[in-house]
Amino acid sequence: MKHPFTQFHYCPECGSDRFMVNNEKSKKCRTCGFVYYFNSCAATVALILNEKNELLVCRRAKEPAIGTLDLPGGFVDMYETAEEGVAREALEETGLVVKETIYQFSLPNIYVYSGFEVHTLDLFFLCKVECTDHIEAHDDVMESFFIPLSVIDAEDFGLTSIREGLKRFTESYSL
């Protein structure tokens, strides 16, 4: 795992190549004085159950981890709350309309996008949806389907934080 410092060589303010490590969390430009703090990006994960206590899972249509199982979710857009972001992502990926979000927990993660390591804080939400009768697969999802919680194997999921989150959720969620 590379530290984000190694991926940024030029000051985003003035373009100088004198963009140096300032401390363990920031770099500072020795030309213009600009200081940039490296922080995690917010991402969301939707835990959607149907009336049979089955969890909605998706199969990834794109890298990273193409073809593996996943949960609906993604990055929170600017000017959007995490609750709005998880509802938007669920709708974009599955066609399901989220009517209520209940925060569960968060996990730090590194999401590799186009070869770039994005440090994220993944926020897991139990999402109640209007209806689970018709599920679609859109955006970066190949297919979506329900699996009984009792047979979920976290190792079938391609992303580290999703595996860890599923372990935590299935251990704590009363079946």
C-alpha cells in the first residue's frame, strides 16, 4: 500500500514541484505556502433486506474486483449527505427507492480506482426500501439478487471493507 503522498508531486494551488511532506497528514508547497491535508473520501454501503430476511447483493460489472459479489453503494457526492448518497446509489444500481436509512457502523478502506488508491471511510446503512419485488442491475452492477443472511459467505465478496462489514453485520444482526 502506497501512502497518498507518493501519488501527488505538484502543488494543486500553484503547480510547483516543491510540494513536500509537511507532517504525517499533509504536504506543503515551499513556493506558495499552500498546505494540503490528505483525508478520507466518504463512501456508503446499503444493507437491504427483504421480508424473508435475505440480503440484496450485486455482482460487480467493473473493476476493481469485477465479477465478484458486492453490496449497493458508492462515493458520496459533493453537497450530498451520506443518507442521500446511499439512497442515490441504491436507486442508480438496483432501481430500488430507499425510504429510510439507519446508520450501522463505518470502516476505513482503500479503494483502487483506475490504479489510484483512494482512501475512503465506508459508512454502512441498513436501508428500508419501498418494495423489493422488482430489482434491476444498472451502472456498475452486472446483476442483483437476494441471498439468505444465514448462508452469506463474506469471502465471496471482492472488496475488503465489504467483507469486513458483512462479518460485522451478520454477527450483530438478529436473524
